Amino acid sequence: MIRLARFTMFVTGDCTLNCPYCSQARLRRRLAGYQMSLAEVRHFIHRCRQLGVRYKRLQPSGGEPTLWKHLEPALKLLEASGIAERLYMVTNGTRPKEIHDTIKYFHQVRVSLYPHNVEQAADLARRYPDKIEVWDDAHRRVPSKPLVGVLPSDCGCDWHSLAAGRVYSCPQALDLALRLGLDPDGEDLSCSVDDDFPRHFQRRQPSRYVQPICAMCLANRNVWDRQAGSRTPAAGAELSESIPRRKRITWAVGLTTAPRSRPTLHRTLASLRQAGWREVEIFDDRLKTGAWANWIAGLGRLIQDSPAADYYLMCQDDVVFCRGLRRHLEATLPKLPRPEKAALYSPYCIRRFKGKRWHVVRAEAGRRPGLVHPGGSLTGALCYALPGRAAKALIADRSGLKTEKNVDAHIGIWAHKTGRDVWYHSPSLAQHIGCGISTLGHREDPDKANRRADDFIGEDRQP
Ligand code: SF4
Ligand code: SF4
């Protein structure tokens, strides 16, 4: 299975607007009147399955994608196919009914702001605060001719696109080739959807960022910087004060795994998805470096890949979660006291507490036997959500931590020494499903059989 970052499907060339700065103007002209058929969608899905490709993010685009007459049935097909982890759309917001009708399929919809859609954008943002992002950033004009000294491009996009049966090397390739009078069907820029398109472009990767088209592309940050004087203020931006903007909480999720006699990884991944996380980085300890070494290296990798994430969720491969856990954490964690002193939040808890749902535990208090031991060792590193600041501090301090201890012991001792709080949720929002199953290559933990939360609310319940 090849897992690729993104893919754009140009489903129509039509648009309800005709913006003077439109970066897809040539493409829109070429695809004027075009409507991608459901047969084309099915064929694309079939090809992805044949080639073993899965995308992190798949995006119908245009033109204006809500003008696509097959939008809803196609989204149904794409969702059911499993070829993409998330569906995403950018729209000019001029057709709010189509957005309402299809929002359930999307992970996120970005609505560009114009003077005439401020009310609709505000209404959408209020109704779907988790899904609608209103975009009022400035537009820039595509240069009219290639700029000198901007290649190789500072782009690195790993993002192909489909238009009328051909797959293009990136979403800008077709439009920019047409602007420059190049042949967009040339093999550096495109191939048939019936070709082995992921590998076709992988083979050409080194030459990809020195294409003449890259010298006009706004995705090339070198071009973007040079275009500083050509900003067109976002239409409607000055009218947008009334639109609610919720800061999206961002996550990076890692899962540590090792060979087991009875694998539970797939069940954990399915449960994570139901809990609200679709993108997961898997850290497989086939080399038997040990649970702690794998865990801390995995966390370091997450930080490296997503340095600005608000939270880092590190899970093991034998845990299931309640439905909608992500939403619950996003609603409750920012309200807990002393966020700057939080080491971690554990939705999994083997003890039952009375009263408030989130409880802080500290080693000195000794009031939580079974969860925190003298010296700070914790119990149960099945799933820890670490705030960004704490995760980075832990990585910086890790050299002082001895390697023979378990993950929970290490982190508990570190939290205790650095005066950080450890939070558990009761009732438990996660359950251990690997009890009593040996992890091959890892030392069997004699306490494992007892490590089940007796008040887990269940996989099909919301907190
Ligand atoms: S709304 Fe978007 S696609 Fe349509 S003309 Fe404007 S920039 Fe181009
Ligand atoms: S810089 Fe080049 S490779 Fe990157 S998006 Fe633009 S045209 Fe495509």
C-alpha cells in the first residue's frame, strides 16, 4: 500500500464567479462545461485499489466544486471506497445549500470570503464550527511570465491531480502549462489514469521542482515571496468581523506496535478512527528496541513532522476508545487549570473516582494508589495526550531517563521531578484489550491481566 499525501480531482471547469486573479483560469477554460462522470469516479477508485494507493486527503475541485452535479453520490462512493482518509473541499461559498447537503462527508470545508457571501459564510461557520474554515487571506496574482532565480522551487508538494482522464504531477501543472504554452500531456507533467501514476511521478521526482511552470507557481515559496507587492486584499475581509473563528485544535497521533500472538492493531486503528483521529503514524518495534525506546523515538518523530501540533497523542496497539473521544478532549482539556504545568492527560484510567471527571494525580499525595507510586511511576501508558509544550520538554529531558523502565514509569518519574501534573479521566474513556496476551520480544508484564478499566463507558458511547 502506498500512502500519499493529497490528491485533487478537477470535477468541473465551471464556476459561479470569474475572479480576475483566478489561478485556475486556463484550466477552467479548458474544462468549461465538463462534469466528471460517476463512471470516471468509479474508474479512479478502481485504479487506486489496483495500484494500492491511499490518500491522506482527497479534494474535489474546479472551478467551483459545488457545481458538480454528481457531488453527493460521488462523495458517497469515495467515502465508501476507503481510498482516502479525509475528504476536503475549497469552495467560494456561493451555493450554501450544496454545502449543507454534503457537509457530513467532509472532514473540513474551506469557504473563501467575498463581499457577497459574508452572511452565508458566517452562518456556515456557526452551524458547523468543527468543519467550516472561513478563508479571508489575501489572494495573489500568478506572475505573467516565469521569474528568474526561483528554481528549484521551494514547494515539495507530494500532491497529484486528475482532470479528464489524465493525472497531473501537481494541482498547478495543467493550468501553468497552458499559461506557458507547454504541452500538458508531456510525460514530465502528466500520464493517463490507466498508467501506474504514483510511480510515474515518483520516478520523475528530482526533475519535478525545476519545471519552467514552477517559476510561475504561487505554491513555490520563492515565487510567493517575490510576489509580495502584488497582493489583492481578500474580498470581503473587512466585512468579516462577525464571523466566528474557532481556533482548531491540532493533533499528531502516534501508535506504537510490536508483534503479538493475537494482533489487536487493526481493532485499535478502527477504534481511533471512530474516536475522531484518522491520521495515525505507526511506530513498529520489529527491531525489538524496547517499548520505551520505540515510544520516545515515535514521539520525537511526531514532533519533528508536526512541530506546531497542540497535542501529541501516543497510543499502544491494544486499546480501544469511546466514540467521539477527540471532540470530548478538545472541549474539556483547554478548560483544566494549570495547562502550562500539565505533563499529560490520560483518557484511560483503571481506578474509579468520584466527583469531577478529570483528576490530577501527584506522587507526594499518595492518594491514588494503583495509579501513581512513590517516586512518581505511573500505571497504564495505553494512551497519553501530551500538550505540545510538555512533549517537547520530555524529548529535551529524555537523556536523563534510564532505559530499563516502562513507558508509564519513565513519564511518571519525569512529571514528578519536573513538577508537572498528570491527569486521569474517570470513568475511563479507553479500555485495554491486550490483557494477558504476550507481546513477543517484550518482557511480559505480570500485572497486565489486571489492567482493565472496570468502568470503561464503551466503544459505542460518547463521553
Ligand atoms: S471562485 Fe475560485 S475558481 Fe472561481 S473564479 Fe474565483 S478563484 Fe477561480
Ligand atoms: S512549485 Fe512546481 S511542483 Fe510545486 S505546486 Fe507549483 S508547479 Fe507544482
